[in-house]
Amino acid sequence: MAEEKRPVTVITGASSGIGRALAHEFAAHGHELVLVARREEALTAVADAIAAKGVRRPTVLRLDVGRIDAARDLSEALAARGLEPEILVNNAGFALLGAADRLDRGEQLAMLDLNVRALTDMCLIFADSIERRRGGILNVASIAGFMPGPHMAVYYASKAYVLSFTEALHEELRERGIRVTALCPGPVPTEFQARAGMALSSLMKFMIVSPEFVARKAYRGLQKGQRVVLPGLANKALPLLLRITHPALLLRIVHAQHKAAT
């Protein structure tokens, strides 16, 4: 008889920012974690900090999630350790700021590989094990997924995909006992902004919430089976405001905010 695999919560992009905060939040609620990212040293630091709180030390897996075979490699690495996902947190992603035709084409395609293709592949490859465990999927989208984003066109489009895909999965998989939630944070002060090459505008600063606040809301929302989680009052209000804003005006506002952030 095959040995029973242990259920784990897998978090990609767990080395910093929202991913790190999510790792601490899930660990605080008793989840055994597998932390995935490219930076092994940073992942180890997160695992050490979690273990120092007296809970089980997370497994650390150094992996570039954006690679074409990353989902398969992660599945094999988990199986070799006798583990299988009960909860999958797709947090890995990045953004680039600038006009689409001026930014590096290869970097923008790599952004789509990570933000869109890899997230989709992870959801599909682990769906069966998550169903066996009656677990859940938390996909980190963004408030950006609700609108077009001039000067960050590819990033906003990628998050629109994540939001749409996650909402569809929420409906498809709920009858199989799988909770699927899209987390849509607004601006959060992390390394994310530095990699994107952006500063926070005055409007963005008004919407800021901490990674820890986002993680708490995300965990609660997933446990409740919410379709979408919008952390913070300003972020909750934004989709409603978008419905009454003329599309041409919205495009100009977003464009101006991003140009001001360069």
C-alpha cells in the first residue's frame, strides 16, 4: 500500500512582501508549509522566523516558478517528500512600469509567463490533490485586474486574466469542495514597487495597507470561501467607483498616476 502523503499549504513567491506575510499567517493557523521562490537564502530566513515561533518549520524549495516546467518540477519535488497540496497560494508575480512599446519585450513576456501561464499551470496540476483534501486555491490578483492600465498595460492585463480565471474556477470547483479565492490588494509597500520601477503617488498612498493586513484578510476570505477579497475600505470602494467612471476618463487618470510614479 502506498504511503499516505501529508497535506501541505504551498505558497509561491514566499520570500518577501505579501508572500512572506501569507506564510506567517497560514503557519499561525497550524498549516504545514512549503515555501517556493528563486531566492533560497531569503526563503530560509522566512522559514527560520516561522520555526522560531514554535511551529513546524516550513519546507523550502528553490524554484523559478516562471519556467515552463516549474509546475511539473514542483509536483515531483513534493511527491518525493511525501507531500501533496491541500492549499495552493499562487503569489509569485511581478510588474513593469512604462509604455508597452518601450519596455523590454522579453521581460514583458516573462511577466506573462509568471503572472498568467505559471499560475494557470499550478492550478491545473494540483486540482486533484486539492480536491482529495477538500482544500483551496488562493490566487493573488490585484485591484489592477478591474481596469486597463496605461503605462503598465501588460501587468494590468495579466491581473485581469487572474481575476477572471479565478472567478470562473470558483464556480467550476465549488461543487467539488474546493474553495477558490482571488485576492485583489491595492498598493502594498513591498519589494514589488522597486522591481516595477515605481514610486507611490498620492492617490496610491491613500490606498496603502500592510502586507500583514492583506494576509489576514486573505486567509479569512479563503476559509469562508469568498470569491474575491478586497483588503481595505478604499480598495473595496474602487470597483464600485469604476462602474460610474467614463472609460476614457478612467484611462487618463490611470495613465497620469503611473506617469507620476516613474
